[in-house]
Amino acid sequence: AAEIGGIECYYIGPGEHGGGDEQFQMVQDLIAKKVDGLAVSVANAPAIAKAAAAAKAAGIPLVTWDSDLLDSDHALRATYIGTVNTEIGKEIAKRAMELKPNGGTFCIQSGGPSAVNMNERMKGMLETLPADKWTQVAGCPLYNNDDFPLSIVQMTDILAKYPKLDAMLNAGGAPQMVPQAYRQLLANYQDRIKSKDLVLLFVETMDVQMKFLKEGLSDGQVGQRPYEMGYRAMYVLNDLTNGKLPPDPITVGLDVCTPETVDTCKTK
């Protein structure tokens, strides 16, 4: 925004545990305020589709980033800026297969069941893991609705219920966002983690997560490039307000990090 100049940006979003309903109301309020453009990371695809239809009717261009609308609603937005989320899931699965070539049991933990990005990541995992070698345990996938403390409770319960679980595959990074609780939980499984009897894989490469990777409390992190998404979003909105149509989608790459590559794997 500073580079472009002459524009005013409102950086608005739900609180840490805010959900799709809160986001929907915020988008509605921005439409009522008659902003010139909207960039939304979609928490609840059906709800935001209704808001996107209202924005289109009001002549306000809307782009999605990080998480998109459902395929059937793509015409309501100008473009999607972000990762091909199925590729994230595929990278998580490939890392699990590398560490556990004979397969095993696994549990996927995700955010909200209506979050398209999370669902696409899970799809990528499930399509990549060979069904004759890998079995998801009963009670999974787990949905934490982006409630970080709840994600720890869920992880605690599933590891206790299945003491021989081979892999915990996360479509996000929620448990790692409560570092003290995450460390306390994994202290009970140090031997299993160290021997790769239990594999732990997560999405995103935030600083706290990379620290866990260095400490051996993660076997892999598949990171998006959120800075680039936000940067591109500002230019796309500016282009749209000036009548220039963007390509659809606009994809950004991934950073696949392991303990061996932790110091070199991230793209700035």
C-alpha cells in the first residue's frame, strides 16, 4: 500500500478464535462502507459466497487469498491469490511416506470443516497416501475450528487413545501455536518421536514452528508464503479499481522444510 501510494487500506479480521460468522459480518460492513475492493481469506466458503454476491451487486471487486470460495462460486470473485492447497497436502503425505515407507496408521487434524483450504490439503494427503499401506484411525479427521488450546486437547486424546499411532498429520499448525502446551504434551512421547516411531508433520513455517523443527519436535513443515499473498493482494486490488483484470488464479510457491534443511528451506 505504501509503494502504490494514494490508497487507504483497512486491515480488519476476526479475533484469534473468530469464525466464519464474524468474518461474514465484517465483510458485509465493509460493503456497506462502500470500499473500492476487498481481499478475503475465506473462513466459511458458503457464507462468504453470499457476501461476495453482495459485493458483486454493489460493484465492489473481491479477491480471495490463502483460502478460496467453492469451485461453483468462483465467478463471484476476481481471482484467488495463494497456494495450490492440494499440493500442501501432497507434500505432507510424501514426507510421511519417506519416513514411514511401510505405511501405518495416521490421524489428520484440521481447522474448520467449511474451510476450503484445509479440505483441499486433506484431499491432497488422502489422494497421495497409498490406501493399501495407510489407514486413518476412527475418530479422525479432527476439527479444532482454529481453537489452539482445543487442538492440544484433541492431540492429547488421540495419542492416548492410539498409543501406536504412526503419524499425526496436521492441515494447519494449531497445536504449535501454544508452545508451552505443545512441549508439555510431546515430553510424554520423546522416545517415540526421536526414533521416528511417531511422525509429526505440520503446515506453515512460522518462527516458533521452525524452532520446533530444530528441536526435533516436528518431522517436517510445509510452509506457504503469506507475505507474498498480502503483497500481491494490494496490487491486484489496485489494478481492479483501475479496470485491469488479473489472471486467475495467482499462485505462490511452497517451502518444504525438514530438520536437515531447516536453515536453508525458507524463501523470504
